[in-house]
Amino acid sequence: MTNPLLTPSARSAGRIVVWVLFGLLVLAILAAAWVGVRGYLAYGHVRDAQQTVREIRANITDTEATSTRVAELAEQTSSAHSLTSDPVWRAAEYVPWVGEQLSAVSTAIATVDEVASSALGPLVEVTQDFSVEDLRPTDGRINVEALASVQDVAAMSAERVSRAADRIENIDRRPLLAPVAEQIDEVGEQLRTASSGADAITRASQLMPAMLGHEGPREYLLLFQNNAEARSLGGLVGAMALLRTDSGTISLESQSAAVEFPRFDEPVLPLSDDRAALFDNQPARWMSNVTQIPDFTVSAPLAQAMWERQTGQHVDGVIAVDPVALSYVLESIGPLTLPTGDVITSENAVQLLLNDPYVRFDDPRQQDEFFQATAAAIFDAMLSGAAEPGPLLDAFTRATREGRVAIWNENEADQAVLDGTPLQGKPLDVRPEQTTFGVFLNDGTPSKMSFYSRVTSGASWCTNESGGIEAVLEVALRNAAPPAAATLPTSITGAGRIVPRGSTRTVTYLYLPEGAEIVSATSSSNAGFGRGNDGDRSVLIWEAVLAPDEEVSATVRVSTEYTHDLRVVTTPTVPGGSETVTPPCSVTEAG
């Protein structure tokens, strides 16, 4: 029924408005359907792309298969990008709330597509002539030219992938639906993994040729840390070896032991006033103690100076590894028969190197000779090409992540390549958005009882009585030696002059976050704490003597600036010797 009060022209205009609104509604429905259908199709391509990424990671050492998969990935991401970047989709991104979901999805897909097409593609193309098999020595030589050839493309790819990872990181998750946010997080995690891999390739292609003597011979001092007698970075320096590299060849020139080095009357190099007081200059006077300082960029030059004073030989750099890292390497080699007739494997290496020699040999020189013979056998196997390159890289990566490998180059440009990586051996070198405690263990007796030491540590953000937040560190030490540990050989327990045989004496340096103020520090044994500083960090010195199966704990509460990333770094121990827990405390989330 028409309204008689309206003129014909007004009624006509009304009908037009209704039809326009109806048309707009239809267009909106069609646009929503269009976006929905294209979103569904894009999701299918994204899902396929994620599966392809998993296949690439699983077969990363197969260059031909990786090349095929990366091409497939580029097609999948390109299709997804095309489906989420047309004008209708772009217009829908301006719709309140819904647009934020669509914008996040299109940004993530466009970012991944850029990586697949402009970063991974060129890297795979240039590595067609290079594979991890090129890292397998042939006639004792590694093909450094092949590795050096990927430097420029690797650097370009690493920069692009890192930039892409940052773009995903900057997507605001707050307005997103949980499923969308989860997908964005997964993409971000995959890009961070890819960024780490590309960065590692870049650094390796820059540093390895130089260290392998591509530009002239070099000599490196190799330190073997003994975790059975703890030092901050892992263990005291026991056996040592001199390595020489030249045009990709590696030779073991000589072997030595720290016991052959005297105690130097004066520090071989000056320590900072803080460190000289904290460690009583011991790392600068004893080769066995250079790793007492939790910073390999300080420890390594000390070892270099001591080696030169004792032998007259100047080395170009210092490398540190521990027996646990060697056990990982053995996973890539397989069982080896030693000159003693022992068969060493990845499963028994830690026991064979860190405990058995002290049961079988009374003479420290025999113990060192056994270790040197084992190291030489592993070294020879690697140079003969017996190690599978893929598993060897996995072993090296795992050992590096756990802080069991450290490298220092005297050449500043070479050393700068390692900036910000665990290979520098600087566990407290953290990013601004991190809050980090350090728990560094040092055996307080000339014994090998650290083999039986167990440490549990963790930190939490906790509320104080006034409602503020503080960081709380908890550390527990336990002597897991057998009840009859006192009957073990004196080379394990010590002579009993400092602590009873079978007991452990651990001096722990508790490094607090930079600028943190101590609120309280308590120990279950009611023992006090020594205090010192290392640069901007306050350090508590906590000593504990434990009989077999005894345990002691310490709790430290500090006032420091809140960050999302609260962590504890500890001395690398024998497998199973360290555990991370979260102290029972209410955690305050950022507001």
C-alpha cells in the first residue's frame, strides 16, 4: 500500500533507495562469499605450504629434494597470496574487527610468499653445486671453496628472512581470534627457525673458510673441558691439542695437558678489578682454571697467552669442547675401537671419559694419555670422512645450543662473525628484552666429584607484599654419589684434606640480572653468601659441602625491571646433571 501523502517523485526516489540498499546488501553478501571462498582456498594452499616446510626441514641435507620442495612451496604461497590480495579482499580489510583478521592473514601470507620466492629460491639455486657432503673430508681436506661460494647469496637470504620474521612479530595479536593468532604464531616460529638456519649458513660460509686456512695457514689451541671437575663454562681444562689448518686440510700437530703447565707467578693478562677480586686471579694464573670466568672471550686469550709462554708458539685462536659434545659427534661416526681395546660409542663416551679413567688409572698422566688417545681416534675418524655430514652438523648444533662448544679468533673480523651466537661462549650476553640469572658451578676440591653433582634451578616473577613484582631465583644442589663414595679412588674423591672423601664442595657464582637490587638471599643450610660484582651484575658466592645424598638449596629475590623473557643459564654438566624447574610462585603477567 502506498502512502497517499507522498508525491509520485518521492515514491519513486524511495523505491530507488530501497533497491540501492538491497543492491548493496547483495554486493556485501557476494563480497563476503567471495572473501570466504577465496579465504578457504587460500587456507588449503597455506596448509599444503606448511606440510612442504615440514618436508624441507626433514630432508634439508638432500639438496635435490630441497630444491623441488622449495619450488612447490613458492607455487603454494604465490597462489595463497593471489587469493588474499585482490581488491575485494583489500576492501574487506577496512571492515571493523573482521578486517583485522583478514589483514593479519594477508600480511602473513604475503610475507611467506616473499620469503619463498626471493629468499629461499636463490639460496637453493646457488647451493645446487654445494651440499653437506662437501663438508666430508676427502684425503683429509674439506672443500672450503664450495662453502665460500655461497657467502653473498646466503647473506642476502638471511637478511630477507630476518626481515620477514620481524614483520610477523609486529602483527598485533590482541584483536585476533585465537585460531588466527595461533596460525600467525606458527608462521612466526617457522620463519624464526628459517632465519636461524639462514643466519647459520651465512656465518659458516664467512668464517669456516678462514678458520680452515683458505687464506693462509692457521693454528688453533683445542681445549677439552672436564665436566667431572666443574668450572663455570663446563669443566677444568685437562687435555689440550694443537690444530693446524691449511687450504682446507686439518692436522693434529701435538697434544698436551694442563698439569704440564706451571702456576704462573703473576697473571698472564690483567683481569678487570671486579674479576680479579671475584676469582682471586686464579683464571689468569692456572691453565686448568681459565674457564672459571663465564665468558670465553676472556678465557680464550688467557689460554692463548699461557700456551705461548709455555711453548713459545702463538696460536690464532682457541676452541673449547667437552666430552659430552664428543659423545654427540660419535652419533655421526659410530663405535670406535681405541688403542686400549675399549670400544667407545655415543652411549658410553661420557662414562668412559669422565669417570672410568679415574677408577682404572692412579697416575694422572695415564688418565690424560687415555683421553688424548680417545680424542685422537675421534679426530682421525672425522678426517677420514667416517662422520656422516648431516648427523655431524646436528651434533655440532646440539652441543653449541647446550654451551658445550666455544670458539675464539684473535682476528677481530672473524670473531665478529660470531657476535650474538652461543659459539662465543658468553652465556650472559643476552638481548634487552631478557632478564637472566647465571648459575655457574665450580668444584672446590681437586677431585672429580662433579660427575655426581646435580643442580636444579629456575626463576619466576613473583608479587611482593606491596603488590610489586620481583624476580626469584631458586637453586638446589645434590650429591648423587653412591653411599660408599668414600671408598672410591682418591683421584675421584680427593685426598680428604679439604672435605671428607665422598663429599662434594661446590662454589657457585650466582650472577644476578644487570642492575638488579638484592631483596633477600637465603640458604636452607643457613650458610651466608659472599658478594662481588662483574661489571653491571652483582654476584653472590655460595659454597656448599654435601655428603652423599645430601641436598641444599638457595633462594634469591631481586628487584629488577620486568620483561617477558625470564631465564636461568647454568654450567653445562654431565647428561642428567642439570634440571630446570619453575619455582612455586604466583606469576605476574604484563599489564
